[in-house]
Amino acid sequence: MPSEKYLKYQVPQPPADVNQEFMTVQETAWVLGCGVKTVRRRIADLGIKGGPGARIITSRADRLAIHEASRPTPARRTGRPRKLRAA
């Protein structure tokens, strides 16, 4: 059974309004459809700063940056020609 802290801090939660200016990490994870750890990792990678000891809050611009960083990149071509199989 998950602990109370896990349920409070590590589970995405729906926001009161999906168009609000600021959201918690848990609400951001719910809106973006990913895990809380993924959002925290993206925030650290992008260098988004919060207040010391304060709860991490994301703005609309932060959420857009997190979303753009989460988008998969297309696979690179190796430059080698493909071998065609004989039918």
C-alpha cells in the first residue's frame, strides 16, 4: 500500500482549472500526461528555478518548455543505403 506522502507528492492530480496560470508539479504532470518524476527531471534539465524551500510551481511558459523538451525527436538517418530484399 502506498504511503500518504507518495500519494500526496508523487501522484499526478487534476487541477481545478486546466487553463490556470500557475500549477503545482502534480497538476502539471496530470495536464502533460506524464509522471511527477518526469516533470521534476525536465524542470531540473531546463534549469527552471523555484523559491528556496517553496513548493515548485510552474507557469504556462514553463509548461510549454517542459512539453517541448518532452517531445520525441525523429530518428536520425545513418547515411548508409538500405539494402533491398529480393522478393
